[in-house]
Amino acid sequence: MTAPIAVEEQLARVLASTRLLEVETLPVPEARGRTLRQPVRAAVDIPVFDNSAMDGFAVRFADVTDATGAAPVALTVVADLPAGTADDPALRAGEAARIMTGSPVPADADAIVPFEDTAGGLADSLGTVTVQRAPAKAGAHIRRAGEDLRAGDEVLPAGVVFGAWQQGAAGAAGVAEVVVSRCPRVAVISTGTELVAPGSPLRRGQIPESNSVLLAGLVAEAGADLVLRTSVDDEGSQLRDVLAGVLDEVDAVIFSGGVSAGAYEVVKNELAGTMTFSKVAMQPGKPQGFGVAPSGALLFGLPGNPVSAAVSFEVFVRPALLAMQGRAALARPVLRLPASTAWKTPPNRRQYLPATIDRSDPSRWTAGPATAGGSGSHRAGGLGAAEAYVVVPAEVDAVAAGDEVDVWTLEG
Ligand code: AMP
Ligand code: MG
């Protein structure tokens, strides 16, 4: 019996075989969720021009420096500047322009007096304005051109997800198109003669097939397109047929089941020449298959227990799908939290425990097993409660309540 290999070694094998996908140029509104492959640079300054931060009056600061309620200053309103105007009216001493938020500030003005600081407010704002409070300083309530970003500045680096905030930032910088990765194309193939579609009647020995929908969802969450989701028996001919039909269309195939040490391990039997089957020092997820098809598609053989399949996807498949897209960060954000309870961990294997986070004390979150019954890899129902993984090093044999543990949150 060969000793299990480290998680890092298996992941390194996977990533060494993972190739970057081609890029495509998409309009900003269509690129949400894609990974940027080129930095986004501002096409225009943000703000584009000096503009008013308030509804009120553009004034010459020197005119109103001493204005107070007791000694107000009257100015003649010589122009009206709604948003979108191209006007740049001249202001002489004693003159003001009514101005709305976002309108360009006249070149002659160097402060804005909000309606609140005038006698008449909006209601009496044309003709003459009576200023009752001086602006704090020259430049008050003026947003200067380029104070956020200059044209040519990097708005976003390559390697990040282009989400709603990033779309908004690119749009504000006058950018219409971005260069992103195309989506990986993935097939999910469950194996097992015992499996039937959820909802179908079960005769003795049959169980609902749940890994394909689990893995399909995880594939989508990793930014990939699902080309095929199906289930085959343990005989071999179905697997061969399905694989032959899809292999040339995909960047990765994810098998579940059929990779461990039983008598009818269909993935192992059919793909022994192409894939390597290893024992990895982790729990769950010890048996792992991986290889590269002649087409270049990555072949992942995940163990069939649902929790094992989910963990194996998290640890090996997700990083590969992200790397294909050029994602800069392949790892999840990690929190260090106290354990909410005690539990045992397997000797010499890294534990990935589906976990919940107790947030009842906002200043002291804790993390613990998602299922009361422990970490059994068949406890698929408990996955429904999980929102994170607690990851415990191989050297640690037991976790005590209050021990700090690594918690991988699944949203990042
Ligand atoms: P295997 O890795 O094929 O030996 O499967 C391990 C365990 O996981 C067995 O109890 C299987 O019945 C179960 N299993 C395998 N594939 C699936 C699946 N797609 N959905 C639900 N359970 C599965
Ligand atoms: Mg099986």
C-alpha cells in the first residue's frame, strides 16, 4: 500500500495541466460574472468636469466670504444651470448662477452656496439671491475633475471577477467593452448502477442521484458553462458512449463515483490508461482520479459520497476552473474562528468539515459541524445546512471547543 499523497501535491498536478482559455471582448452589460483578462483603464476622468455637489448657487467665494444671517449678501442671479447644460456663463463681482447637482461649475465660480444657506431657498431662486451663510472655504461643494480617477488610470486589474460594482466602475469611466475569459465548458457524469432520478420510485438498492445536480451548481458558481449533466451505470459501455459524444466539446469532465477500491469502479476500469488514481491525505475525499484526455480536456474522478464529491470539487476542480479563466485568487477567503464545540479529526489526513457559522454574537462568531452526527461523507442532508468548510491540519487529532480553526467561507 502506497502512502497517501498530500493535498498540495494532487492540486499541483491538476494546476500543472490546466491551460488558460481564450479571451473574448464583451459589452460591459454582458460581461457580469466573467473574469477580466486585461486591466480596465479609464477612458474619461471621474468626475468628467468640475461639477456641483449641491443644488444651489455657483458664486465667487470672495463675494460671500463674510455672509451671515445678520449680515447677508445679495447677489444677482444671471444664469440657470440644469444638469446636462453646456453653458459656462461669465460671473462678474456680485453675480451668481443657479446650479443643480452634477452641472458643470462656471469657470468664474469657485464655491457653491446650497439653497439651505440662502434666504429664499429654491422657491425664490431666480433674480436675486440672499446668501446667509458663507461657504466653509474656496472650492466648497465643488467636485473636481479627475479627483477619483484620471483618464488612462487603471480602474480594475486583470484577474478579478467583473461583478455589478465593477461594471458600474467601468461604465463611469466611459468604458463600453471589456476583455474577459470565455467560460469553461464542463460535463458532469455521475456513475452508479444504484442511482435513479430524484422523485422516481425506489426499489430496494436504489437511491436518488444527487451528485450531478450538486456538481452542476458548483460548476455554475465557478463561472463555467454546463454542457452535459447525466448519469451512467457501472458497466462501462454507457460511460464510453457518453464520453465519446462530449469529449471534444468540453474543457473538463467531472465524474462522480467509481474511483475507489470496490469491484465495480467504472471510471477506474474505463479510464485507467488516461487517468491516475491516487489516495490523497484528506477527509473526506481520499480516492481521487485525475488525467488529461487526448482532446486536452481535464478529467476529474471524484468519489461518489455526496460530501466527498462536494469537498473534492472545492479542493481540486474549482481552482482549476478558476485558473482556466485567469482568476488571480484561487483560494477562498479564510477566517480564523473559535470552534463552537469539540470534535474528533482523522489522524494524518486534512479534514474538510462542512460547517455552519454561529453569528449570534456579532463580535465573536464561532464555527462548528453542520451536522450534529459528525463528518460522515454520506451525510448529504447536512450539506444543506452548511455555509463554510472548517479545515483542520493533518497533524491535529482533535478540536476542542474554543480552539481557533480555519474557516473557508464560500461566497468569495
Ligand atoms: P462510489 O464512490 O461510487 O463508491 O460511491 C460511494 C457512495 O456514494 C455510494 O454509497 C453511492 O451510492 C453514493 N453515490 C455515488 N454516486 C452518487 C450520486 N451521484 N448521488 C448520490 N449518491 C451517490
Ligand atoms: Mg459507485
